Amino acid sequence: MVDYLELTVDELLLDEDNPRLSSVGSQSAALETLIHLNPTHFRNMMLSIKKNGLDPGDNLYVIEAGEDGDYVVLDGNRRLSALKVLSGPDILDGTNAPSSMKKSLLRAASGFDINQLDAIRCVCFKDRAEAEEWIFRRHTGDMDGEGRINWGRTEIQRFTGDRSVLDVIDFVGRNADFTEDEWETTRSTIESKKSSNIGRLLESAAGREHIGISISKDSDGHKTPLLSRDPKWALAVLKQILEDVRDGVVDSRSHNTASEIEAYFKALPLELQPKGNKVAQKAFRDISIKSPPAAPPKAVKSAPKTKGAPRMRKTLAPKKNSFNPPDSEKGKRLLREATMIDADKLTISAAFVLRAFVELAVSDFMAQKHMPKTKPGKDGHPVDLTLSQRAEAVIQRISRDRTASNDDLRGFRNNVVSKTGPSSLQSLNGFVHNKYQIPTPEAVRAGWDSSVPVFEAAYGKV
């Protein structure tokens, strides 16, 4: 069994038998050795804690030191060392660190207020032997799935909203003549094992110039790749590149430097070399080359007339909705415009109306339930929740109140609240501020339909 404790810096001791150090004879020697492992990294750790605090999802591993009420930190010694220097920079006087290094760390510690730091959360083990298995898991990689698996390049890009490579890969998958199995093998191989190789080619200066790729960055830092060459020609080039990476023709050993990458593009067949002027830029995710399947030939003898399938609506919202209109005049007008606006012809306007109505519904619901729209800031002053954070809080409250099921709310969370959703709040914001981003009619209509459970919760079902 373990105990979960909240301790102060003064109650914690560095481990003088830390595997990073071998064995040292004192606390000051342990601190000095940890600093010398990498002074730049140590200073960066200090600055990160000073700015962001400790990772709320991570605990220090400790054991009792004896009868003095102190605890030895078995895992987390770098974090504890940084905290000790931040909270009492004079501790550096007991070390033999060079004066230049001490000055640098003193500057990093300047302005830190230990009182603003929450208590340090620790897991207390009975003894070293009990802790060793968990410490080993923390520091030895994925252990065939038992340990922590580091993110690859594509996972990091998805998380940060960097679509500069992902959208290009998706463009090839949508439009190239791969079989379903062949594409799945190609995509999974590239994204899981060779993401750095494809990224190195597509993000290089030679690659972007050859293919005609540029990157648009919105106010939230999300990156969108744009194409300025003939899409059919670019597709052929990109298909060749993906196959070369998949099959090992290109790897980090053969194509690593800028000159090696430039030589690769120059060696492509003549038909894959750039020709003619560049064309108007368009986002890769909005480019579709494949023609729709041909309509089946008409039967010679017409079948008996039956009631046809309902036509897909063109407007952002259906003419009849399953929820009551908002009480406010602005809300009523937004809903009316949503039922009238043609999303096929006025797609950007439809995106604006969708975002405005979602924000209104979220705000109205929070007002009804007296939900806070701020959270405590690090300086003690309240900080406004973002629209995404407010929307997530509304989802959780609706689920808790059982106004709608988790299944009903999944579409709103995945399509609208999630950063990567096709009609996400971030995308809708990007349509306002990014001169290159253009929504699709299908995305804004799907965004409306996914939001209906929230509208019903805010305004009541008809």
C-alpha cells in the first residue's frame, strides 16, 4: 500500500543514492551533481516551474527518511532541486558550481514566490524495493506497452494543431489510386514508423518549393498547408514520395541533409518535375480530384413511381427545429437566419452564424445553471474560460443532469469542441481570422446537427 501526501520543499530531501548520480556524500553534493548533468536543462526546468508550476498529473515518489519527519525523494530529484534553488537561491553557496552558472540560476530564480506554489503531491512507498518497479517503468521506455510510449511526430502535430504534413498525407489518401488495404498499409507505416522521414522531405525548403507547398498559421498557432501547383501533378509527386518513404528508398541515412534532399527532388522523373506557373493557393484539405462515380444507366422501363428520398437540406439549420427559440431577440434572429441561410452558397456566413449560435447557447445554459465562466489564475485573479472550456463544462453538466446521454453529446464533443473536429470552434474561429481557411457546407451543417443536444438543453425541447 502507498500513501498520498502533500509536502513542502523543506520536508523533502534529495536522494544521495540517485541512479543519475551514483552515490554522493551530502545534499549539497547531490544538488551540484544534478545541476552539472545539464545546466541548460536545469535552468529550463526552473523557468518552467516558475511560469507554470509543477505538472498536476505527476507525483514525486518518496520514502520516509527516519524519525525526523523528512522524506527522501526517490523519483523527481531534478524537480526538487529546481524547487530548492527557486525557493532559496542561497543554497547554491554550498556548492562548487562555477560563478557564471550560479549567476544564471539566480537570474532564473528572481521573482519566484514559493507561496504561490501548491503543496507538492507525493506518493509515499514503504521502502525502496516497493518503489523500484514503478520507478523502472517511468524511465525505461514503453516496455512492450507496459510503460509510457512517447508520441511520434504525427501525434505531436495532431495535438498542437499542426496539419502541415497530416493534411498532405490525407490529400494523397483521398485522391490517389491506392486500394483500401494498400493505403492503410502505406499510411500506418508512414505515420507510426517513418513520420520523421516524410516530414523531413515535405518540410524542407527544396520539397516545399518543388511541390508548391506553403503554410498558413492562424491566431491560435494552428498550421494549414496550402498548394499552389496543379493538384493532379502534385498528387503524382506526393504518391511517389510516400511510396519511396514506405519502401525504404528514402530514410534518415540516405536523405538527411538539405543537399541530399534537394538531390532527391532533382532526380525524380521528368514528368514529376515542376512545369508552368504556380496557380492560386488552396488548402490541401479542400482539394478533391476524384470524379464522383458515374450514375447508373436508366432502365428502359421505368419503375412504378414511389415517394422519393428526402432531399438534403441546403440551409445551415432545418426549417423546423426540435428546440424552442431563445428568449433574446438576438437569439431569435440568429436562429431565423440559420434556417434561411444557404450553406452551399454562403458557406462562410453560415460558419459565422453557427459559431455565434453555439456561443449563445453555451452562455445561456451556463447562466441558467449559474455556472462560473472564470477560473482562478496563478496570480489569484480570475481568468476567463475559453469558449472551448465553457463548452466542455456544459457537456459535463448536461451529462450529469441526464438531460442528454453521452452518446447524444459525443458528436458535439468530437465535431465542435475537439480541436481537430471538421467544424470545431477553433476552425470556426479560423474562418473569421485566416484569409486562407474556407469551411465546407457539409462541415457547417454537421456542426449544427451535432450541437442540437446542447441547444435542446439550453432552450428546452419542443
